[in-house]
Amino acid sequence: MAPILEARDIRKSFGLLEVLKGVTVTASKGEVISLIGSSGSGKSTLLRCINMLEIPDSGSVALDGEEIRMAGKPPHRHPADEAQLRRIRSKLGMVFQSFNLWSHLSVIDNVMEAPIKVQKRDPEEVREQALELLDKVGIREKADSYASQLSGGQQQRAAIARALCINPEVMLFDEPTSALDPELEVEVLRVIRLLAEEGRTMVLVTHDMKFARDVAHRTIFLHNGMIEEEGTSDEVFGATRSERLKQFLSAGAPE
Ligand SMILES: Nc1ncnc2c1ncn2[C@@H]1O[C@H](COP(=O)(O)OP(=O)(O)OP(=O)(O)O)[C@@H](O)[C@H]1O
Ligand SMILES: [Mg+2]
């Protein structure tokens, strides 16, 4: 099957620091990919390059077979067509470590904002979907609370509902539970697991090796700006080849 997400040969430097040295990540529809690697290995940078929050120095990103057109050379490289970028970006739902909800808006207004303001959809239709999504993530009763009144786990689930409400083709998660206490982490992981079971295409940066092993179809280990090892859970965790990955896994994957 043709991949729904194709990020090919992504390179990115910050000054003299070459963070990504040619990384390719593709995902087929329904595939869950986890991205692991030590702190500073470029996991967040890779996710940010996929949705052009960071502009890759070279390489291409395509969604549904449509490549984001780029112009110029680094450091002036940029998406050539803002309208195309917006359209392609709206196929990507992004959930960060920090929830980035508007604290002065209610939970449901946070969820409804992009679909109404950016996608110009009908508010009533969006409200219905937003309520369904809040139900799915288990916080429908908090719809009218201010985001600031929610626990961290509830805020992160609201952030997931918000990302889902744009009807993305691919969800990108960057350590969505790392700011949470363990008991709050569980409820967020439960939601992500549910999305995986529903067949959502997801790329998930995580430090939780057990979760990666259980939920992801494929795991990618980034090291020194390159893919050091990649494979199914059985391959990567059960029959680890790379010495560096062995070290990383046996070190308890510290942050
Ligand atoms: N905007 C930036 N400007 C300069 N350097 C940056 C920038 N963003 C990231 N870096 C550097 O790039 C490297 C990779 O950072 P990145 O955040 O992608 O790592 P990571 O794998 O997500 O790490 P962590 O597990 O700690 O989140 C780090 O050395 C970081 O300091
Ligand atoms: Mg990171």
C-alpha cells in the first residue's frame, strides 16, 4: 500500500550541529510508528520537520502522495505555497508534551477553534463532533470547564480531542505523557491505545519502551541523527541487533 506519510531523507542542522543526517520515515494507513532515542537524538526535530514547524534543510515531506513544495536554499528554504502548506498541515494532528490549550477558553471551545476558524466548518456540526471526541477521551463532562481547571491528564486528553477534531490523516505525538504523574499517564496512554486499535495512523515519540513495544507496529531508534535500527517490536525489542540500541534499552531508556 502506498504510504500515507512519507518524510524522505530529512536533514536538519542548527548552526554547526547536524541533528538529522538523512532520516526517512514512512507510514502506511493504520500504521503506528514509535520513535525512540536518547535525549537530543532529534526525535522532536523530526516530528517538527514533518509538519514544517521546523524547515528541513533538505528532504521531502508528502501526505497522501502530495509533496509539500519547497523553495529557496537553507537558511532561506521555505514552503513555496502557503495555501498548500495549510491544506497539507490540516492532515496532521499534533500533540505536544505541554498541552498548549488556551486557558481562557472552555475545553470545548479549545477543541472547536481550529475546525471553525481555520477549516471554516459549520459550528453546529463541529460542536457535535467535539462532544463525541470529548466523550471518546473520557472528559465530556468537562466540556464547559476552563482548560486551566483540568488536571494534567485531562488537559492532555483535551489536546488529543482538539488534534482529532481537524480530522487528521496522521497523528503526531511528542512525548504526550512525559509531563504527567504516572497515574495520569495511564489515562492518556489508554486513549492513544484506543486510537491505535481504531486504525489511526500515528507517529509517536515516547520514552515508554513497554508502550512502544505493545502499541507500535514499527519502532525506529534514532541515534546521532540517523536511524540506527528499525523494525517490528519483535525485531527491535526481542532481537535487538545494534549495540547502541542494546545499551539504550538496558539503560532503562533514561530521558
Ligand atoms: N531551535 C533549535 N535551535 C538550536 N538547537 C536546537 C533547536 N531545536 C533543537 N535543537 C538541538 O537539536 C538537538 C535535538 O533536539 P531534539 O529536541 O530534536 O531532541 P529529542 O530527541 O527530542 O530530545 P528529548 O528526548 O530530550 O526531547 C539537541 O541538541 C537540541 O539542543
Ligand atoms: Mg523531544
